[in-house]
Amino acid sequence: MSAIATKYEVVVGLEVHAQVLTQSKMFCGCSTDYLTAPPNANTCPVCLGLPGSLPVINRRAVEATIRTALALNCEIPEFSKFDRKNYFYPDLPKGYQISQYDLPFSRRGHLDFDVRGAPCRCGITRVHLEEDTGKLLHEGAIHEAQSSLVNFNRSGVPLMEIVSEPDLRSADEAREYVMRLRAILQYIGVNNGDMESGQLRCDANVSLRPAGSSELGTKVEVKNMNSFRAIHRAIEYEVVRQTEVLDSGGRLTQETRGWNDARGLTVSQRTKEFAEDYRYFPEPDLPPLDVSRHWVEEIRAGLPELPAARRERFVAAYGLTPYDASLLTSTRPMAEFFEETVRLGGPAKASANWILGDFSRLLNADHKEIQESSIKPTHLQQLLHLVETGGLSGKMAKQTFDAMYHAPDPAPALAEAKGSSQISGDAELAGLVDQVIAENAKSVADFKAGKEQALKFLIGQAMKLSRGRANPQRLDALLREKIV
Amino acid sequence: MKLFHRTIRDLHQMLRDREISSVELTQSVLDQIQAVGDRTKAYLLVTKELALRQAHAADERLRSKRDVRPMTGIPIALKDVLCVKEVASTAGSKILKGFTPPYSATVVERLEAEGAVFLGKTNCDEFAMGSSNENSGYWPVHNPWGLDRVPGGSSGGSAAAVASGEAIAALGSDTGGSIRQPAALTGIVGLKPTYGRVSRYGLIAFASSLDQIGPMTRDVVDSALLLQAIAGHDPRDSTSSPKPVPDYLATLGDGVKGMRLGVPKEYFVAGMEPAVEQSIRDAIRLLEQQGASIEEVSLPHSDVALPAYYIIAPAEASSNLARYDGVRYGYQAEGARNLIEEYMLTRQQGFGAEVKRRIMLGTYALSSGYYDAYYLQAQKVRTLIIDDFKRAFTKVDALLGATSPTVAFPLGAKTQDPVAMYLNDIITIPANLGNVCAISVPCGLADGLPVGLQVIAPGFREDLALRIAFAFEAATEFHKAQSPLMGAAA
């Protein structure tokens, strides 16, 4: 890659589509649940585009878009409108998509992230709002299918499009950008970040230009990348492919290519020579929107702490390295898991190490998110306490964590670890018992005189000396033995 | 006089007094449909069973004196562009043949709530595109004043039904004159409300920024009554206005004394028939005699209204009609081998010539590279027309002119010349582009055919338009003239 990188400069811009987490659709009252509902159950005249139906704007979806735009440092114009994007396709029931063309809700923002510790900034061209389409189901392969079915449950689900400037210079940068963007969307609660089910989708515009040139080369749009890994692999593949074309004296064509994850390559889908003319024009069924400054400030005030700010705070408040802080804040649930563990008394550095180390390794292997695990901050904190008090070796702790992770309830494994860290051997406890008898003559006398209460006090003293690790049943037995 | 000859106001009183029942009244109108329907061809569908069921329900309501409204028990006709739940609604197009919407338009729901009786769906130009009703995907409508004449369009079926006694009143829709022009050509009253006054929810769209639903009635009182029943904000139509709806009857009789009425000189267009012009001049003089002061005004951009309209309306239509692709409902062509062919065959066979012409015009106007020159330019012209009206209304209270430059022309006279057909709407179109309201009221006959006087009032001043029209009507007998088809049964 490095040889390529010196000859050509890689230029990548990303278009991310994120479904907005609202209860109802963009322009009607239908539920946005399209993943579990039976086909076409969540539809009505509006999202089916029946004659005479009219759209009504979902204010919450607009709010989520402005929220996103503010989190991405965008300007929010006072005047905005919806437009129609006209094209024919069976999953598009009106024959046009209500989208935003020249007056989107926001423009000119940026996103900061870092690649292996080096800071990067990518410009955000715009964040706009549109409606999703239905979904086609082909009977067999698309080119041979004898029939296709349409499910309109997804039709009209609010969809944000986040368009970046062509500021990204490598597959690494592109992947980091999307990871950071996803974290922000999750942080502010506008999207669940699920790429596999298509609730977060990413298209990449990839081009090469001679190093040092400021003109943009012929761009290729890459679609169908369903994971961070796919984004990275697809862009790497395109860079190699385009380099080979250019090096062999060929010319690149402006086209759309689909990423085939199984084969690890991109395949041409359509060329842009016959560019589609979407005939955008202002949506006459929706009046333009005045976005009041008061509303924007209200939305801004409601923004939670964003990853960048939280990362800095983690470094300052907990003494974490910027790298660890960056990883911990990459998802909101992980950052919250960490802070809760620390709040319960877990040491910051050790908590971070466990979350980013063993815990993340296990989660990654299972393709799970931290919030899906049965291990909660209290479990981690208790485990760390056992390690800290010296009763649990590092090796034992790892085994315990593994057992906790794989059990539906981590409590028994934790209890077992507590048990195994107890001092139960009579030889070890003998010294403790002798010390307690020597230092508490009065209580010893009281017990001899028949006061059961005094023995409890003596056990308590021994527990204290052992920092809680002595086995109280054995202490009881040994004390009775020695005193009598 | 038979029941179907009467007005809403009269019938309401008779129903209230239990002098007649809604079933009797409805049967009277259904009988007239039976008698003359095959001559006017006003209806695409007569919903006899529904009408009689509704009439029975209305009689119950009248009997119990519970929530009796002006429209309770009144049989009315609905233009086929209005969706009625589980009743075939085709917008006069073959591409929607067999389509029965699972929901009703807001205006339909409002009339249902008032206890109105629905006689059926009236014929119209396909997707409301036309000025003669000859563009219906099914059959042309004949003018009750002369069966060889067009009734005007696009709400020609509604107009013919009201003028022939086949309905007491009707709803039409007006995008460039489609209520007023057929009203004028059939001697009835037609009101185009201000854009936003009446909900468009459930109106099969032609041009979304211009379409308005409005009443077509025998007289001005009925127009006020029907408008009252359908006007007002609808949360399902974001372009409907939240402005409160005034009581239109309250000011109807206030007269025109002291009012300033303007006569736009541009509205006496070239090609206006002398007899029409004479009727209009006489009507203006009559209003002057009623105490209004008349002055000539100028709406300087009137001449570019028509071309601007024929960019904006087709542009919106090209997008609105994209959904008729044969995939989900309506007509689907057979024999297509792939998706594109399916689209092409369905639309080739399903749409009529005029609809295709406008889809092509609109698609072209919105195309990349032409948008600025056509669509954007037309929107600028629209702003100039809005300003023309604003300026005029600083000087005068309302404007007067003809509704149509001609009386009803013979069927087939203009079908070969689309531009000649478009010119019918030359003095109705500005009101749609200018966000104002306008009413056409009968002002006499020319060569035995009706002429309509157009009263244009500022936006949301339907009260004013109705008041002026009523003052004119009250001083004349023109609205009492009956078409031969209606009169013959008397």
C-alpha cells in the first residue's frame, strides 16, 4: 500500500444513511417497526402512496436531524424545505422520494477523529432528511426471478443522509470516520448503529489523483458495504483496482460498483454515462419550514456529552491514556459501563484494562455489544475488588471473568471466586486467632464467663485483620477451641 | 316543480319541517338521473344503494331532530377525483379503472358527518386535465343546455349534473378554472376557494400547489352553505390553512353599496365573444346600480399567466402521476417481459393523449438544464401575478370579469388544437396562480347559452366573493333560468 500511496493520493468521501429512531414514520403515523412486523402490516394510504394521500412532517425526525447536525458542528439555516426526487422503481410507491435538495436542514460541519493517535478532521457537507423506500423480495436470483414481492413496512421510515466532503485519504481514515460517526449517532440517541440490518448504511466515493494534484479524479461509487470491515476492505480493493487501471494506462469510468463481501471484490452495477435525472423540485404538498433559533438552541441544550468531550474528560479525570479513552468512548454503552464501574469503586485504570482487554475480546468473538452481556458494572467492580485485596490471582481472575461471561448469571462464578479467595486453612488462621486472643483479653474473659456475644466480637476482629478474607465458620471453631 | 328542481336551502327547510323525507328527495333525483343520464353522461358511477342508505339514515336524524345540519339529507354529486371509501374512484382515467380507495377524502368525511347523501361519482376530464370534458377516459359529457355542446371542464360532469337536476349540488375541483368555467358554461354557481381553505386530503392530485375543491350549486346561498360544510383546517393536509372559517351566511346579504369593484382591462381578451362581453358589461353596470363604484384596474402580468400555468401544472402533474405504474393498483398492462416494459405499456395504454402530453411537458420542464429556464422562471411569474393581485386589492375590494371568453362550444370543436383549448382558461388561471378566491355566477344567456360573471376576491375572502355574487344574484333572475333538460321535467 505504501508504494501506491506515494504515487497516487487516495480521495474518499462517504455518504452515510442512518435510520432515525422514531416511533412513527416520516410522513404518517405508521409504526417504524419493519424488521419484525408481518409484511405490509405497518402501512397506510400515505406510505403506500395511494391517490389523494398527503404527507405530514414528523417533527421528531426533523429534531433528530438537527440534533445530529449540531453534534457534527453544522450550520442550521433558518429556512429549509423538502423536495421531490423523481424516479421509477417498484419499492418507491409514489414514483418520487421526498428528500431535500438545495435547502437541507444543515450544512458545513466537521467530524474529528483519530487514526492510531493522529488527529484527523473530515468536513461534513450536509445532513438532510428523507424517507426510506420499501423492500423488494425476489423469487430466486434477481435476473431470473419470475416474480418479486414488495414489502412497504419500511416505506416512509425517516432516513438521514450524512454527506462528507472528499477529505478522507485512506481506507483506515474512512473506517475510523464511520466508527466515530456511528458512536455519535448512538450517543445522541438518533440511530442504533446496526449496519447488518441496514439501519446504518454507507456508500463511498473513491477516486485517485496524482500525488500533489488538487483536482479530483474520476470517482467510483461503492455500495453494499455492511460492516466496518467491509468498508475498509472495499476501499482498499478499489484503491488497488484503480491504481492498476491507471498504471496500465487505462481510464477509469464514472460508475457505481457493488461490494461483494464473499468474493472480496467490487462489481460494476451501472455506469454514470446515462446519468439519472431526478428532476428535483420543491415538494408542493409540504410548506417550507422556518427553523426557529429558539428551537435549535433547545435541541443544542439537550445534547448529551459527545465522544470527543467525554474522551478528554476521561484522560483528565481518570488518568487514562488518550488511546484508551478513545476506545472506551467509541460507544456510549461502553463509556457508560466504564464510568459506572468506577463509580461503584472500581479502580479506573484496571476497569479500563478489563473492559478493553478480556471483555472486548470475548464480545468481539461473539459479535456482541457490551450492553448485551450479562456482566454488569457491579460484577466487574466486585471482581476487581477481589483482585485488589489480593485474594485472587491474575490468572484466577481471568478464569473467573471467563466463567462470569459465559454464564447466564455472573453471580455464582463471582461467589465461587470469593470462596476460593477465602483463608480457610487452619494453619493460616491459627496466627490470626492467636493475635486476636492476645489483643482482646477482656472479650476473651467475657466469653469464658458465658457471654456468646463476646465471641462474635472476636470473629469480627479477626475478619478485620484478614481484610474480610478469613472464613468466619472456621474462625468460630478455632476460637472456641483455643479459648476453652 | 319537482324536488330535484329546488335548492339546498329550500330543501333543508322542507326536510326540517318534515314536509318531505330525504328518501323521497333522493328518489326524485335518482329518477331524474334515470330520465336524462344517458343524454348528459354526467355520471361515471351512480351509487344508488349508498344514496338510499344514507337518505334513510338522514331521515332518522331528521326524525329525532338530533344534530340536523344544512347538508343533512341533501343528495349531492362528487367529482370522480374525490376518494370515497370502497367506492370506485378513478379521476376519469382508465389507469385507475377498478380502484376503490380504502379511505375517504376529508371533504367527503365532513359531508358524511353532516348527513349528506352521495349520488355518485361525476365524469371529468382525466385527472382534471381539460376544459371540455372531452378528455374523460370514459366518455364525454353533454351540456344540458345543448346536447351537442361541451359542458366545460374539467368538472363538467358535476356541472352538468347540477344543471340537469341530476344533483342538488356537487363538488368539483379547480386547478386552472375547472369549477368556474363549467359552472359558467352550464349556468350554475361555481366557487374556487383560496388555496388552503379546503383540505385536499383524498383529492386525487393534478397540480398540488393549485388544486382546490369547491362547491357547484344552483345559487349563491347554496354555494355558501356547501363551502361552510367543507372548509377549514385539516391536520392531514399541511397546506390547509389554520385560519378560522367565518360564517358565510352572516354577511351574504350585506350588499355592495360603497364597495369598490375593479375591472381588469386585461380580462377582456382578444377572441372574447361579443355577446359574452355584452353580458359582462351589463352585469358590471348592474352592480354599479346596486351602489358599488366601478373602476378599471390593470393586472399587467395576466398575459403570462397561461404559459406559466402550463409549466407549473404539468411539472407537478408529471410527478404526481408517476405512481400510476401498474405495480400496486389500477390498470396493469399484460404481456410485458420486464419491469421497464411493464411501466411503459401500462402508462401507454392507461393514460389518454392529453395526460401524456402534460406529463411530457412537465417532465421536460423539470429536466436538468431546463429547470431554471422553465420551472423556476414560471415560479417567478407566479410571484408577479400574486403581486398584481396584491396591488389591485389595495385599490379595490374585488375584481369583476368574465369567467370564460366564450359560451359552451360544440363537442369536437377544439379537440384537434390543444392551445385553442388551453385558451378557455385564460381568465380563470390567474386566480389559481395568485392565491385568491373566485366565484362564477350566471349573468345571462348569449344565443341561448349561459354566460358566467367572475368575481375575484382576495385570499380567504370567500365571504366577500359570495356577498358580491349574492348581491348580483338577488337583483337578477339569471340563476333561475333552467336548462332544457331540467326544465322539461318541470
